[in-house]
Amino acid sequence: MNCPKCAAQLIHKSYKGIMDVECCPNCRGMWLDSDELDRLEDAAFDQDHLKGSLIHRETVTDLSCPHCGKPLVEFQYRLYSLRLDLCAEGNHGFWLDAGEDERVLEIMRRRAAEMNRKLEVETEWRATLKQMHEIFKQGK
Ligand SMILES: [Zn+2]
Ligand SMILES: [Zn+2]
């Protein structure tokens, strides 16, 4: 397989011990198979139902899928300011430029923190409601 960006031969590499990915030794981008983006995200945040939808505002690029040669589609990642590429036609996977894997992890970590905070607020609110309830009961 060749790099969709610079056409160098992709090499097989272990990614943080999570999985094996195809990396470009030249531009440092990487190809993730269709389930590997999810595995990357799960390293930081594994609540799939709280991640939101993955693909927004797709545009066709002039890069081609290293598997099938069809044009890759660029999309906005989960409404964040990050754009990734995917093979929409063959569902072969995703192309991440150098450093974009770290952006994905950073976004997922932030998301996990937000969700924890939301949970804390909800627990606090429930406790407040309970207290109010007690006060009303005493007032009677
Ligand atoms: Zn490359
Ligand atoms: Zn493809």
C-alpha cells in the first residue's frame, strides 16, 4: 500500500501497543482500518454512545484510498475543528496526517472529562433536590 499524500510505501507498525497500523515513513501520516479509528478513540474514551456522530460535512478530495484507489472523502470529525479523510466508497478506513492521531486522543480525553463533569453535576443536583424535599417535609 502507498501513502495517499506522498505515495511512499506504507510500513506496518505497532501503534502504542493497541494495534498494528500502516504508517508512512516519509510524511508520518497513518492509515487506520475502519475499526481502528474506534480502537484509537477507545484508548482515551470508550463510551461509544456518548461520542456523538463521527462524520460531518463531507467533501471529496483528490487523494485516493490505498486499498481501492477510489477518492478519499474529507470530513469534519465529530463537530470538532479536525478534518480527517476516509474511504467512503469501500469503507476501507481512515487517513490521519502526522499528529492527527494525537488530536483524536486529546479530543476524546476532553470528551471523557466533560462527561464526568456532567455526571457530577447531575449527582449534585439530585442531592440538592433531596435536601429541598426534606426541608418541605419538615415545614409541614
Ligand atoms: Zn506519506
Ligand atoms: Zn477504499
